[in-house]
Amino acid sequence: MTTLPADQREPGRLERSAIGGVLVREIINFSSYWRSTTFSSTVEPTIYLLAFGFGFGSLVSVVGGYDYIDFVATGTVATAVLFSSIFPAMFGTFIKYKFQHTYDAILAAPVDTEELVTGEALWLAMRASVYGCAPLLVGLVFGLDPSWGMLAVPAINFVAGYGWACTGVAIAGWLKGIENFNYVTSAVITPLFLVAGTFFPLTGLPEWVQALAQLNPLFHCVQLVRHAAFGWEGWADVWNFAFLIIFGLLMWRVAIAAMERKLID
Amino acid sequence: MNDRAGCDPFDVPSTVHALELSHVVKRYGDITAVNGLDLVVPEGGCVGLLGPNGAGKSTTMRMLTAQTIADEGQITVLGHELPGDSKAARARMGVVPQLDNLDTTLTVEQNLVVFSHLYRVPKAKRKDAIERVLGIANLGERRDSKVDELSGGMRRRLLIGRALIHQPQLVLLDEPTVGLDPQVRQELWALIDLLRSEGVSILMSTHYIEEAERLCDSVTIVSHGSAVAVGAPTDLVAEHAGRDAVEIYGSPERLIEIEAEMAKEGFPTRRTGTSIAVLGLDDAAGRAPAGERRPANLEDVFVLLTGEEIA
């Protein structure tokens, strides 16, 4: 690789110091509200897990070859990742843009929209990676057998969380008002959440729904986590992981485009 | 009115301009917010961008950080062409926004830490940079206070201090004292004056005439998106309003009559709300109307040049 003289070089894109600055802001802010966020991000999936695990668990003991509580504990990991990345991304982005004018301050510094979005998504992905492990830990307490594969779960969570965070940023960038978030939540997020094999296997659903589920990143995340816990399934998991990476990269660019449209006129 | 003809008020070669806009245009649909604006801030100078609401001041400020992209014209900041090279310019420039966008749940010091990272202050210098700003903003004792707990004046000082964390060569101040009481404004003026004395180049948008008169070496008066006058405040007053103004009071009907009479005589006038100020009387000799005589000021020029109707 040849190095161009300074005057011919493009002004740096995706610079580490710029992304780092955005991350530092988030991390320092997090120190002022981590308690409530951690509470809701860990307690909520735990409640789901216990309610479904014991509620349905009393009716069905084995699903898809797994103990039902084990089935739900692994499935809820993906849900926890989804909720702890897409919602803070949607609301956080909108609030920082519209009400706190934080982005005006950041973009006046040597930080571009691309770096801003990347930093925000990286931070949410890290958070989701950690919060996503909560259901698994609760599951372990309730009898889920530990396995080495589970050590891959934070990495799976990170990749999925990055994609969801970018999706949330893109939604916030695309929608005009915060009241419109309801449409997205009801029409997009809820179906994605339910048709992902989290609480029940997809095999009972009509075939066209099963086919559509293949396009649902949450489904691939659920599959991966389950296989990490109960045993990898070779190429199927390579595909699941590849799908999440493609999803993340795609939504990353969509989020940047949406925010550039919103922030730069 | 044509101060722009041939008009660099600073008589310095263009290479040392901290900031230069030439023939800049920005349209939003049918609305032309900035319409062929020329503006220069020489290195080390303090320039006021003066204009009524809606004159294009805020749009201009946003263009200098490339958050708004001009449709036409050229913008150079600290030797960097915008918008392509904007990031390099932003690294050496401090921006004080009109709207307070501090992180309110963080402490004073935490806000500065965040910005020391965003502005890439090297790790070894961060601590000193923060101490320096706490000193400038006189917030040393409040370093651990949350921004929520600060008074309006303290928040503004922090907002200005935050923009100085990386010792910028150029500072943009967008309406720095809007909505503050006189005591706080004086405090901030002292702070801005300190920057000026340190050789920092400053562009300040304002619609407070006194602020521009006290702080700026030169002002550019903008109306409907373009510059209508450029020069040192005292020169502008001398040129457009003359030494003295005569204020004539009367009923609203009477004021309208006076306006017409003065127009016939060829004297420029401007309304003050309660009276008519007659300007341009330097050569009037005996033709000057009777009334309350006072020195002409920048406000007279401002109202004269930007029109009286509220946009």
C-alpha cells in the first residue's frame, strides 16, 4: 500500500479517536443511570423466562427435544439483546437529536455522522452483549446445564445487538415524531419478537411463516444461542452467524444514511 | 449602503483570514436563507454577525461546521475548504451553540472530560486542559456539581469553557448572551474579551447591539441573507447615521407626519417605538429639526439598514 501525501489524502473516515469520543460520552453518561437500565434489562427477560418457563412448563415439559425451561432460557437471550439495543437506540437517538441537541455538539467537534452512528451502535452492542447473558445465568440457576459453547454467547449477542442498535438508530432517523414509534413497535418489532422460535418452536407454524422467519435476524440469533448451549450444528450455524453479520453491516449503512439525512441539511 | 465594494475592512492579505465566506447561498425550497453572503474574520479579529431574527445568522453558523451545506459559494475556515475539509477545521475550532446542549445529568468536570475526548486532547494533557477551562469559566468550586444544579450564568460559562478545551484558534459564538440578565451578560463579555486578548479569532452572531459595539473590531450587518454593511462599529455609525441623532416625540399620527417631512428633507429616519430618530444630520446645519439631541449609535444603523418591519 502506498501512502499518499497529506494534501491528497481523504480527511480520515471512521477514525478511532472520533468513535472513541462518542463512546466515552456514552460510558460517562451510563455511570449516571446504569442502575435503572440494568434493572429493567435484566429483570424483564427474567420475568419472561420464569413466567413462560414455569407457566407453560407445567403444560409442556419437552419442546424440540429440550426441557422447556432450557428452551426458553436460551430463547430469551435473543429477546434480551433485542430489547436492550433497539429500544435505547430508537429513544436515545431521538431524544439526543431532538430534545438535548447533543448531536449538534458532537458534530461541531471533529466527528462525522458516520463515526457518531458507529460509536453509538458499538456502545449499545456492548451493553446488549452483557445484558443478554442475564437469562442464561438465570437459566443456569434453574437447572440449565453449563457448556463450553455458552462462552460464545456474548459474541453472538454483540453482533446481533449491533444490528439491532443500528436498526433503532435508522428508525429514529427515519421517523419524524416520537409518537410514530408505536407503529414500528407494533407492526415490526412485536412480530419479529414472536416469530423467532423464542417461546415456541416454529415447526408448528404455517410453512410461509417459517419461510419468512428465515429473514428474521432474531430467529438466527435464537438458533445460534441455542446451539451454543446445546451443541453446534456446523454449516447451519456458520450461516446463522453470517446472516447476523450481514444484517449488522446492512443496517449500519442504513442508519448512517438516515442520520445524515436528518442531521445535515 | 455599499460598503462591500472593494471592501476588506482589515487591509490584510487573505491568507491570514481565520474564516472567509464568499457569495454563499443556501436555499430551503423557495426560501433563500442565505443569499450571496460575504464574510471575513481576520486572524485574531473579533467579528460580529449582526442581524434581525431570520436574517440567516444561525444558518451561517451551521454552515461553518458543515452541518448545513451551502448551495453556492465558497467557505474557508482556518485554511480548510468546506465542506470537504470541514473535519480538519472543526478540530481547531470551538463552537458555542445558542441552545444549551450540555449533558445535564453529568457534573461540570465530566462534561469537560467528554469534550476533551471529542476534541482529541492528548491523554497527557487532558487534566491540565480541564483545569485551565475550570479556571477560565470560574467553575473550579463547582466542578463536582451536576449541570442541573448550576445557575443560567454558570451553564453559559461552562458552555463557553467547553468550546475552549482544545485551545482553538477560532471560536464561533452563536448568540452567546441571549436570554441572560445584564449582570451575567457582563460576566460573559469579560470572558469573551479575555479570549480576544489571547489572540483567538472570534465570530459572534448577536442581535444585541451593545454586545457587538463593546466586543467587536468589526461587524457585518446582515439582512435577508446578505451583508448590507461591513466595518468597525464607530465607522458604520459615522457613515450611515452621522454624529448625532435627533429624537422627536409625538402621537403616533404625528410621528408618521414627521417621517414624511424628514423624507422630503432628505434625512434618513428610523423609528424607536416611542419616537422618530432623525439621522444623517452632520451637514444639515440650520435645517436640522428641533428635538432631543443624542449621539448616534450602532442601533440606529442597524434599524436603518435592516428595515423596521419584523420578519
